Amino acid sequence: MKNGVLTIVFLFCAIQMFYSQEEDGVVSLALPTRNSLTFNRFLINPTFSFVREQHRYVSMTNKREWVQFDDAPTTYLASYSGRFRENMGIGIAVFQQNYGVLTTFGGTLNFAYNAQLQRDSNLTFGLNLGIYSSGIDAGRVVTNFEDPSLNTIPSNTLISVNPGINYGLAFLDFGVSIKNLALYNMSTSTLIEDNPEQSIQAHMMHTGYVRSNGFFDESKFSGLLRGELGKDNSIISAIAMLTVPKGIWAQVGYNTLYGVSGGLGLNITKSIAIEYNFEKALGDLTNFGPSHEVTLAYRFNTDRRYDYSGNDEVGSLISSEKRVKRPVSKIDKAQAEANRQQAIADRAQAKLDQEAKLKADEAANAKAKETAAAEAILVTEAKAEAEAKAEQVAELKSAAEVEAQASAEAQLAAAEAARLKAEAEAEAETQRVAQAEAAARQEAAAQAVLAAAETARLKAEAEAKAETQRIAQTEAIARQEAAARVKLAAAETARLKAEAEAEAETQRVAQAEAAARQEAAAQAELAAAETARLKAEAEAEAKAETQRVAQAEAAARQEAAAQAELAATETARLKAEAEAKAETQRVAQAEAAARQEAAAQAELAATEAARLKAEAEAKAETQRVAQAEAAARQEAAAQAVLAAAETARLKAEAEAEAETQRIAQAEAAQEAAAQAELAAAETARLKAEAEAEAEAETQRVAQAEAAARQEAADQAVLAAAETARLKAEAEAKAETQRVAQAEAAARQEAAAQAVLAIAEQQKTDSENNSLPNASDEMAKTMNALAESTASSGQSQQALIAELAAAVASKDKDLQDLKKENDLSEQGIFLAPKPFKSITAENNAIEALKVNLDNSIQARSNEIDELQTLYDQRVKIATMRNDEVTLFYKKNLDRLKAEQLTALSTRERLTASLKSIKIATEFERKRRIKRAAFDNEQDRFIQDKATLDRIKQNTNLSAVPLTAADFDFGEAQSANIQILKNVKNVENGFYVILAVHTDVSKRDAFLKNTVASGNTDVNFFYDVNTSKYYIYNEKINNVELANDALKSKGSEPYKGRLSIVKIEN
């Protein structure tokens, strides 16, 4: 047992030496993220933010090392890293490490740049720059006694530089990095030379795929072998990780220093992932226990496929889309598609070659059968072409289905496939033309078969043309189907986006709830803010006074400069007036000449205008005559048409009148019977209306009486409450005056007692300070010290009295504040007290305490010096019992007793100040909390009561109201406005009628709206903008809100509708 304890203590000390430097509080940058090949890889080597990386991540990591003992090392890390561009990777991390009472906080910036040497050859450079602060966390120090040595350990700010390089091939990577190449202490402006964490790290990494059937098919395997060569030791480690396409990965590792590790990770969705790593120490570190590391990450997926990356599809446990399984090969996807298209073209070409060969053989063997052979060859050729093209159409259709599911990479592959298809068709067309030419040459040699072959060729061409049209139609249908699938893919993308937005909305709601909790916590901080505000006011007053003095001095300087400037301005003005007078005369002469010229020009212009006017009138008269003639012709034609129409109308009216008389006679009998029925029905209706009106009048009178009784009861309750409030305020005011008078009398009494006490003390001091006659130099020195001690004693008493008065003033302020809070809880509010600078008062008290301490110390020193002289005098035999010695023997005891009393009084007053300060702080928080609660809750209750009263007491307007009768207040934007953290209002979309800041205008709008017949009107108050939002209805979605905005109707109170969204 003893050996185990000694081992643990020794290793703990070794760990502290491992992380610390020769300078106190200096810690090297050593983040323990060594077990994961998925997240935070750039902390292993600076180039790994780029190497084999396809996505960008935001991750949060917590690692607890050696959890077997208390205060074990703990690391909190948040980072963002990944590929930023085709040749660039970046990373940023913020971390905090706790090693017992030692803490480190800072961040790391990462940048990686890649130079592609060849297709599968890349050279990557990277750099990690760490900036962090290290020191002692005093809050974690547990001790029964204050240790002064802790105050000597400084807090240091350091900068660490970590460069790295990596060379990558198709499946292998080799790299070197220097850990803590330079460590610079900004606090001492020195470079740390002896850094135990400085080392050279080399690695070799392999990335490949597993070819198998079943679950592990196309799994990705990654292995990393690292070696670290430091000043004191060397470390070798290895990690292996297997990632299956379903979004699950597992990893194992070994480190010669930290032991074995194992981890498991999974993609919950395509964006959210979680990973856990377990590390078990071996050897001497076994007693420390295991280490645990948990990482939660968010992946930013991208459709772009980078070169030199882990170009794998991201699988997950929860999939938001239906995926079609398709084969995947190790070669490039675009190359695979091109190979497939080439194979199709090769098969078509082989068929064409075979048919051409058959055609040539058949023509050479039997010329007699050339007609049938030629026809068969042409038919077979057309059929082969049709089959090839049909096969190509089928392949293209399959490709279109693949393209509809793929992203931007599939579109690029489709474009490449189209290009290859065009090339294959062009080549096939070239070969077909060559074969046709060969057939033509053969037909030239066989003149007898030419006519039949030509007929067969024409027939085959017609069939081929028909087949080509059919294939074109098939291709068009395939393109339409592909376009439809693209639209479906776009719709699916929109749906996924909507789901992501819904998830973001859920997160935002959670954040809003967290903000609400933070707001509750912020209430506790308001008290500190109040203290800071009072301090700021005092500082602002002092600063304003300084600025006022400076402004006064500046104004005086400006006044003097202004007087000099005025003199110069007056001289310049007189000179300018003379010049202006001369210029005015010259201008007047020029204007006279110009007026004469203008008169001549005007006369010419008038003559020209008269001529143009005459011409215009003549032209207008000509046009008018022509228009009159045309109108006359149109009028004559219209009259003829009207005469014919009138004749037809009269004839039709005569026929209609005869028909009307016939119908009237037939309806007269029916009317007589209907009148009798209507009379009976009217009598019944009038009787029912009279009864309904009588009942409605009875109900209205009853409701009016009930409302009057309710109003009278409310008025009585309000009157009683007002009477009680006035009585309570009067009693409180009388009590305040009585207490003030009593306190004033007490202060006067205390002042009188203090005066008497000081007089009594002075009398006592005068009696006690009757110094004996000094016959030697020692006695004279002692008398001088005694006089000085008496004088300092009076100053000391005065300072104690001032401090006691200050404490009493503080206690009075505390009592007043407590009384104000107590009365506020009872609904009684006192008048505000005059402003008093708390900062200035506290500064005065602190200065008074310092002066009192100095006075007590100085007087104690004088008493000690007097005691020393007394001790020397007693040792002299001739002076041991003389008058001076006996006097100071008694006087020294009195002086020491006075000092003890002064010290105890000072401690008592200081303790009183501390307790008063704590109680005052509590009462201030109490007042702030009460004020915040009362103001908001009282406003809501009062607003609700006002709305109910307006709805009950406002009758319908006898005269219809117009939009001019409504004051809509502040104009609102046509866009949807978002308000957050509005109390007592549910989330949703609100159709706003008006927005007011004035309560009277708000009430006037509400009354007019109710008078117009809308009793559903309501309103809420936004404390952030100090505005009242009057709304008509609440809607749960934006589509219905926009519909309500468009179909607002003709009601006068809906003249300025707008939409407001509440997000709490």
C-alpha cells in the first residue's frame, strides 16, 4: 500500500514537470487529441485540414484523462476545420485545459496549402499558430491558510508555432511536423528555450478500400503510424480505423506512453455525428485509471467533389431520402461512364463491320442473288442501326435515371457521356458512309443489279428515316422523363431544405428558451449594473466638470480669436462693399444693354409667333371643316340606321305589350290569392317582430342596469382603494416625518454628547498632560514625545468620530431603502430621495479609513518610542524613582489603553460597514427585482382591464365611421416584421391594424374599432420598442397571413394592415 501511494505521488509530480517549464505558470501547448482520425485531425499534423478531407466540420470535444483521481486533467475543445477551396484547408479551435489548480485557455489557428505535382502526387504545407494563457486558477485552490507563495506565480500569455509538411500519393501519405518549434512568452517578452514538449513528429498514413460482399462492401480503411522524437523521450503510436458505408466507424490504437485506445463513431444523420474514444494506460500509469473522450460534430455537406479527398458518400442511421443502389467502382466515375459509352459504341461498330463483311462475301459468291442479298443487307443494316440506337436510348435512359439522383458530379458525367455518344454516332456515320461508297463501287461493277438495288436502297432509306424519327421521338420522351425526374429531385431537395429549416427552427426555439433562462440569470446581474451605473454617474459628473472647465477656457480663447477675426472681417467687408458697388454699377450698365437687346429680340419673337399662330389657325380651320364634313356623313348614316332600328323597336314593343296584357290577366287571379297569403304572413311577422323587440328591450334594460350596478360597485371599490391608498400614504408620510424628526433629534443629541465627550476628554488630557519639570535631556525628550502623543490622540479621536458619523449615515440609507422596499410590497410608494453620489461617499470613507490607520500607526510608534526611553531611564539608579519616571509609568499605561480602545473601535466600525454593505446590496437587488416584476405585470393587468372596459362600455356608432376617423399611428413596412421576447403573447403571425406609442391614441383607436362592430380587436405591448400593437386576429402560418393581408375588405379600420411575427 505504501509503495502504491509513493508511486502515485511520484507520477503526479512527473506529470506536472512534464507540462510545466522552469518559469512559474508557463505551460507548453499539448492538446491530447491523439485518438481520432475523423475529427480535429489538424491538431495531429497541420496539413490534415486538407489531406484526404472532403467536408468541413464544427465539433465539440471533452476529454477527461486519468479519471481514477480527483482534479484529473480535463480538456474542453471547440473547433471548425476542413477543405475551404480546391487547394486550401483551414481550421480554428478554442480550448481550455485544467491540470488541478493550473489552467490554460486559448485558441489555435490552422492553414494548409496544397501544390498538385501530378494527378496522384500532392505536396501540402501546413501551419498551426497557438495563442493561449496559462496560470494558477485561484478558485480551485483549497487551503485553510492563505498561501502568499501563490501570489508570486504570474499568469503568462504565450504563442506557439507548429509547422508541417505532407507528401501524398494515390493511397499513401508521408509527412513531418515540428511540435512547438517556437514558444514565445508575451508576458515577459522572452523566447522559451528549454521546452520539454518540443519534438519532431513523422508519420505514414495509408487510405484504402475493402472489396467484399455484404455489410463491409466498399468499406474504407485508414491507418496511421506516427513517431515522435523529443528531448527526453521518444513515442511511437499507431491507429487503425474502418468506416463502413452505413455511416459507422470503429478505430483501435496503441501508444507507447499512453497505452491502448479504442473508439466508435456513427452518423446520426448526414450532418450530425458523434464519436467516443476510450484510452487505457499501461505500465506505470495504470494506477491513474482510464481516459474518456466524447465528440459531437456537425458536418457541412457539399456537392462539390475535391481532388485528393475522401470522396465517399456519407451514410447515416437516419436517412431523409430514398436511395437507389448503384454499383461503385474504384476508378473515377466519369471515366467509368466514358468506358461504358465506348463499349456501347464498340458493340454497334462490331455489328456494322460484321454486316458489311457478310454483304461483301454474299456479293462475291453469287451475283445472281445480289438483288435479294443487297435488300437483305440493307434491311439488316437498318435493323442493326435501329437496335444500336435503341440500345443507346435505353442506356441513355438509365444514365438519365442515375443523373436525376446524382448531384453536380453526375451532371458532369452526363455531359461527358453525351460528348462520347456524339463522337460514337459521328464515327458510326462515317463508317456507314464508307460502306455505302463501297457498295456503290460494287454496284457499278454489277450493272444488271443496279436498278433493283437502288429500289431496295430507297426503300431501306425510307424505313431508316421512319426509324430515325421514331428514335428521335423516343429520345424526346426520354429527355422529358429525365427533366421530370430532375424536377422531382429538385422537389425532394426543397423538401429536405424545408426539413432542415424546421430543424433550425426547433434549434432556434431551444436557443430562445436558453435565452429566457439567461434573461432570468441577468436579473441577478442588474444589481451589479446599478452599482456600476452609480459609479459611472459619479465619473461622468467629474468628467463633465472637467470638460466644462476646458470648454470655458476654449470659449475664452475662441472669443479672443473671434474679436481679431471680426476686425479683419470688417476691413475685408468695407473693401468688398466698395468692390461690390463698382461691380453693381458695371452690372447695371450691362443689364440695361441686355434689356434693350432683349426688347428687340422679343419684338422679333412676337412677330414670328403671330405668323406661326396665323398659320396654325388656318391649318386647324381646314382640319375642322374636314372633320365636320366627315361627322355629317357619319350622322346621316347613323340616322338611317336609327330609323330602321326605331321601326323594328316599335313593332317589337307592340307585340310585347300584347303579350304583357295576356300575362297580366293570367297573373291577376294568382296575385289576388297571393295577396291574401301575404297579408296573413305579414301580420304574423309584425307580431313576432313586436314580441322580439319587446324581449330585446327588456334584456337591454336589464343589461344596462347590471352594467350600471357593476360600474357603481367598481367605482366604490376603486374609491375605497383610493381612500385606503391616500390614508396609507398620509400615514407613511407622517411616519417618515416623525422618524426624520426623531433621527434629527438623535443626531443633535449625539453631536452634543460627542462635544461633551471631546470636552471631557480634553479636560482629562489636560489634567493628565500636566508634564513634570524636566531637569535632564532625556526628560525633555520624553516631554516632547508626550506632547506630540497628546496632539495625535486628539486628531485620532476626531477621525474616529468622523468615521462613526459616516457609518451612521450608511446605516440610515440602509434603513430608508429597506423601509421603501417594505412599503412597496404593500402597494405604498414613497417620494424619491435626492440624488447622492454613492461612489464619492465610498471614496471619502476609504480615505477616512486610511487617514485613521495612519494616525493610529503614527501614535503607536510615538508610544513605543516613549516606552523605550522610559525603559532606559528606569535602568539608571538615580532616576528610577524621580518625578519624571513615576509620571510616565502611569501615563504609558493610559496611552496603551487608549490605543487598544481606538483599534477596537476602528475594527467595530469596519465590521459595521461590511455588514451594511452586504445588507444594502441585498435591498438593492430586492428593489430592482420588485420594480422589474411590478412594472411589467402591472402594465399587463392594467391593459387587459382597459380593453375589457372599452368593449363593455362602447356602443355601435349610429353613423358609419370612415377611414378618416381612425389614427393608424406609425406606418409599418410591407414586409413581415419579427418581434422577439414579447411577454404574455403567444407565437404566431398577427394581422396588425395600428401601432401607437401613446396610450390615449391607442384607446381612441380601440373605441372606434369596437364602435364599427369589431369586438374581437386586441393589442399587446412590446417592451423592446415601447409600442402598442393593435391586431385583429392571430394566424399560425405565413400563407394564411398573406391571404388575410390581400383580402382585407372594406372596413375603415383595415386601412393599413401589416403582418407581425412573434418569436418568443
